[in-house]
Amino acid sequence: MHAGEAALPPHGRPGAPWPPPVPPAPPAAAPDFPLPPPAPHGAPGRPAGPPPVPAGAPPVPEATGHVPLPPGVPVGSPPHGPAADLSTTTLAVLLIGPAGAGKTSVAQYWADRRRTPTAHISLDDVREWVRCGFADPQDGWNDHSEAQYRLARRTCGFAARNFLANGISCVIDDAVFPDRPVVGLGGWKRHVGPGLLPVVLLPGLEVVLERNARRRGNRRLGDEEVAHIHARMAGWYGSGLPIIDNSQLDVAGTARALNEALARAVATPPPA
């Protein structure tokens, strides 16, 4: 209560009835056009709802091409072998790399030019859906930011599975560290499925620092943090994952190298 205001009783002004009387409803305005009388039950007219579905009948896809996706069921591996046509194969690709590696630019370019429908899912974009309470990466890594990263990854994984179940390929970009289980490759494969194809973009440190310096807003990190992330990403060497050093490649050249790496991965049978 502000200073100078008199305390009011619980029901408002002194002596006012409680609850307050309901004012009479204004008279209904005449419709702009005559309305037909309601059809009696069973008579021809607009149905009250969708027709009943017979018991045991399979779900009918919607006109938008929706395919029902069972919860928790990951998407399997793509067809492997030398005869697999990469341009028409539905793929799930995870593009890994430090800030400034060019993941987003390459993912967008690659997705735009495929012969089969392909979606680009950016972890940073999904994470920034949080407006109030956003955990800014420039403030450092803490429990709050870690929780938002986990939530964004689950959201990206569910979106990818929905796209893949509807025949749309996906490329996801994320800075996945080889030495941190919470943001590890195993988590992504649990979210999306065992057929996820990871590829690492790892240009030289000087290139990464230069590209990061051109960023704006919270996407731009400090030089020390970029150097630290780049050093940790070097742990992918020796992991068996395809690694592309795109220090001397433009976006188009890196996309071609990505296609070559994926073609090799699809041509090689997965380990038993």
C-alpha cells in the first residue's frame, strides 16, 4: 500500500456489497448475415467433430505430411555400401567444431544444395529461444548454462528425429568436446539415433581467432576461451571421426570436403 492511501476493507469501498453485483449483459447485436438454424442430431449439416476412427485402424497422416513418431525411438543407420547414393539418401549429420570453425555457414550451404529435402538445426539458435533467463556463454560455464545446453540438445534431437521420420535429412552443428560427457557424442546419438554421422571441422587456431573476431553479440567469445576450446577439440584426432581442416577452404570448398567425408562414411559398413 502506498503512503497516504487509506486501508480498504477486504470487500472494497466501505459499505460496498460483496460480491459486487454483475452488470446486465448488453443486448446482442444482430448478425451481419442470417444464421441457419442448428441441425438436429443426425440431420445433414456441419458435423460436430471428426468422424470416429474404427478400433485398431492405423493413424491417418495429416495433409501436411506428418508421420507419427513413437516417443523415444531413435532413427536407424542409413544404407551403407559403395552403391549408396549420397545425394538422395536421408542422412543425419552432426557438424562438430570450435567457435569460428564455420559450422553454421557450411551447414546452411550444404543443406541448401542437396537434391533431397534437408533441414539445418543450429544448437545455438535453439538455445537462444530462451529470452528471459538466458545463460549467456560469455558469463562462463555453470550449472545454469549446462542445463540450458542439455535442454537445447534434447530439443534439437527431437526435431531431427521428426524430420528424419518424415524423410527430411538433417545437419546439426554443435561444439562437441571429446573430453566432456555431458556434451559428448554419445548423448547426441542417444537423442537422434545410431545412424548419426559426425564430422569435425577444425581449422588452425589463427583462422578460428580471426573468424571469431568478426562475430557479434554473445556469439563472440574471448580469445583465451577460443584458444582453450580449440585445444580441447584437438582431442578428436585419433578418434576415428572424419576431420576437415578448412583453414584454406571457402564455404563451397568445405561443403565439397564434407560431401566426400560423408560418402566415405556411408560407403564403409558400420562396426558390428
